[in-house]
Amino acid sequence: MRSVRARAAIGATLVVAVALVAAGLAVLLVLRANLIDQADLQAEVAAREVAGQLATGTPYDELELDDEEDHPVQVTDEEGRAVVVSKDLRAITGTGTSGVTPAPSASAGASPSPGDGDDDDADDDDDGSRPGRGEVSSDDPDFSDGTATVDGTTADYRFAAVEATTPDGVTLTVYAGAPLAAEQEAVNTVRGAMLTGLPLLLVVVAGVTWLVTRRALRPVEGIRREMAAITASEDLARRVPEPGSRDEIAALARTTNETLTVLEASVERQRRFVADASHELRSPIASLRTQLEVAEAHPELLDLPGAVADTVRLQVLAADLLLLARLDAGEKPGSATVELGALVREEVSQRTGDRIAVSVEVPQGGAFEVNGSRGQLSRVIGNLLDNAQRHAEGSVAVSVAADGRGVRVEVRDDGAGVPEDERERIFERFVRLDDARSRDDGGAGLGLAIARDVASRHGGTLAVDRAAEGGAAFRLWLPRSA
């Protein structure tokens, strides 16, 4: 039962079994009802034929009772006594009479005796419950199930009861039967065929479902085996097989491969990040250690400013790595309201060591509010200004303006700019376009990567283009606060 194939086969078999049993019962009921209706019609026709003869005054011994074996007839008077029976009828049930022997008053050749029939007929005409003289009841006959023994053979019959009044005013009830042997045989034959064919059909359904499910799940087994092999080998470059069909299993295989591609890129990125971080940390740590060892051996040669610079660089690098780790872990930026115009002015006012004065362009009276983390957004603006200070020749400018449904912060410089084919690569971690720059001057290559990650997590964008001054123009766009 742990197998999908087994559960599917059992489930399909049970559903088909329930459906076939219900359908079989419905067929048997409908078939039996139709056959009984036919028997009712035959019995009614036979009963009305005899009732019509009685209504015309035909004597009992002259009644024409055709086909007595298939349609046994019994006629009873108002007191339920049998007055006429078929010649070979020996026993009968289901008609409410006590027997099949004709009453003494109904001897052969006698006609019905009126007795007090005139008064009875008058009463009957008054209440309308019985047919008039010489008439057959037009009401629907009463039907009943019973048995009859004809010529020594007992069988089941369907009886129809029809009332008729003789010309002398005697009301009689004619019971005529129709055999149910054909109905019973037909129902038994159909039931036997169903009971024989149902197990075979269920076996076929179970087998076909098993084979179809096995064939349908074969690609899933291939995907499972390949995923197990990938897990065992830790080789994320492998991919699961994709079936040529366009069904859900093919979609599962494609999605699995897409997930493996993303996972491979993420793992590779993490490996490069660890390798680059180790490389970046090695330089300031080695430099600081060298200076401390020299100072220990020759205190007069201690380069204190250099040691402090290496320590600061190491501290900044550790802070950048910690921020990237938090961003990769999915840290939420928060929902505080930040006014970007005020934030830009504050960030620029705190930059006292810049070699080039920063020009600030913020419209007066403008409301440039966004939702997010004030500290992270301040870090983005600071990183963009640091990058501009490194590459500018003599001009750095920052502006804030409304842009559609958001706010745009633009940082421009008059430096060499960014080549068009490198404008996406510069946002990767540990990337420096100018290899000639020293690591001390050029930084670790994390500032722009951090800026784009923060912008993305705030629902915004960060891109670079050519500035009017000839250098680079970094454009930060963030959605406006609701």
C-alpha cells in the first residue's frame, strides 16, 4: 500500500466495483420492472376479456378461457367464493380466495342468480364504486403476486383483478394470471452474467490501472534515481532527465532542473564569496601582523597610522561581510518611514574627509518618503558616494527627485565612467574594474553589491548609466511610501 501504483489500482478497482454494482442493481430493477409491467398487461388483457364475457351475460360453462396454462382464471362473487375456475387449475394463492372449487350455486350451465341484485345495483350506482349492469370496471385493475398449480405444475404468477357486473346485477371479480417464469429467468440470467463478468472486469481494471500508472510514473522513478545520485555525489552540475511529453511530470522535471540550476549558482556564489572573503581578509591581517611583529622587535619603527588604517579596513570589511550575511539570510528591511531628502543631506554633512566636495540637489518642500531601514538606506547612499569619490576628477553631485510612483536618488561624478559591457558586472561581489588600483584605495569590491542587494530588498532598483558630466551616474529608485 506504500506504492502509488498499488493505491491507484486498488482505488480504481473499488470505484469501478461500486459503479458496476450500482449500475447492475439499477439494470436488474429496471429489467424486472419492465417485465412485470408486461406481465401486468397480459394479465389485465386476459382478465378484461373474461370480464367482458360475464358482462354480456355469458353463462359460466360457456366462458372462453383460452390458454389456461399461461393465463389461469378464477372468478369470485361478492363474498369471495370461487364461481368459475380454469379447467386444470388446482391451487391458487395471491387472490384472497379460500380455494378453487366452484360454489354449489354455480353449477355447470347455470347463469348468475340476481337474488337481491336490483337493490344492490341501485346501491352500487349511487356510490359509483362498482360498474353498472352489463359493464366492466374502467378503473385500473389491482395487481398481486401469487402462485398457481396448473396441471400439477406450480409456478409464480402476476394476477390482475377486474370487476364486472352481469346483466342480472351480480358483481363478480375476475382474477387472471400471467406467468413470471420468463421474468425470473431473464433476471437470473442477467444477474448470473453480471456476477460472472464483474470479477473478470475488476481484474482487467486493476491490471490496466497498474500498467498505466507504472508507465506514467516511470519518469518519476528516473527523476528520483538521478536526484539520489546527485545527493550522493554532491555534483550539482548534473540534471534529471526530462521526458518528451508535455504533462505534469515533464513540468516537474523542468522545475527540478531549474531548481538545481539556481542551487548550483547559489552554491558556486557562496564558494566564491568564501574564497574572496578569505583572500580579502588575509591582506589586512597579514599587514597588521607584520607591523606588530616589526614593532615588537624594533619599537622605534612602529607605523602606528598604518596599523590603525589596516585595523579600520579590517573592521569595515567585517561589517560588510556581516551585512551581506544578514541580507543573504533574508533579513527584512523594516517598515519605518524614511525621508530620502533629509537622509541625503545628513549623510553628506557627516562626510568630513572627502577629497571632493559633494553638491546636493534636493528640491525645497518636496516629500520624498519611502518605507524601509534608515540604516541600510544610509549605507547605500554612503557606498555610492564612496565610489564616486574614488573615480571623480573634480566633481561629485547627488540629487533627489520624484520619479513616477517612487523616489530617485542619483549620484554623479566626472570620472572615466563605467564601460557599457561592465555595467552589470560591477554589482557583483569582490569585483574591481581598475586592477591597477591598490586594495587600500579601491576597497574590497563589496560596496556596490551591498547597495544593489539593499535596493532590491526595499522593492527598488539600482543601475548605472553615463552622467552628463562624463562620468558614471548611479540611479537608485525606491517606491514611494503609501
